Amino acid sequence: MEDHSPVPPFTRDSAIQKVRGAEDGWNSRDPEKVSKVYSLDSRWRNRGEWVTGREEIVGFLTRKWSRELEYRLIKELWAFGDDRIAVRFAYESHDTDGNWWRSFGNENWEFDADGLLAVRHACINDVPITEAERRYHWPLGRRPDDHPSLSDLGF
């Protein structure tokens, strides 16, 4: 069995570690890799779309990252409990027409005993931005450790 540490119950430090791990995974833009941290029967609500299970997660993320180009994400811990974590996030991307967006949201996560994410609820708002208004300029992939957080950026 794969190690999905940290596992519940969460402390502040382990919740922060779980959030950064999720951010790093999503910034890889690799649907197969990302799906492995979700339980086999994981249930999502993402905006108005309902997703169940890893196969649907892979399909969802494949579609997402074919539309949201140059995707860069920052997540930040908001709150945590024994087996739950709440995060806020913002990501920047552009569409195939070159229009840039900053998408702000909140997620509520529930984990199983093995540390796999079993339930994910996401609420997201998209704001059009100009290329000059972008704040995420690191090379595609993992956000550098010294890059400002959402709070540092005033988001």
C-alpha cells in the first residue's frame, strides 16, 4: 500500500503539509498522478460538476488542463479538524484565445484513515485579468518555496 502521509488526525503542521502536497500535485498538471491521492470512490463537487471515483477525476482534470493553459496554483490552509481540512486557493491560467483568468476558491476536504481524500467540495469564482495583472510567474510546475503566499499577495 502507498504511503499517503500525513494521515488523520491532523495537527496544524500536518495539515499544512497536506495542503502543500495537494498544491504541488495539482501544479504538476498530471491527472493520473493527482488522482492517486484520492480514494477509489472519492466524491467531488467542483463548481456545478459532480465527479465520483478516480477514473472520473482523471477525465475531469484532463479536460480542465486542456482548457486552463499555463495553470499555476497556490493553496493555503484555512482550518482543520481530525479528518478534515479547509483551504482557500487562487490559480492563474489562460484560455485558448489568450484570455487570462485568476480563479479564487475554497475547498472542504474529508480524508479516510489512510490519508486519501474521500470528499472534496470546491466553490470557485473566475475573474478576468490582463497579462500585466498576473502575479504567478514561476516556471510551470511546483511553486518555489520563496514565492509569496496568497496572504502575502493580498489575495
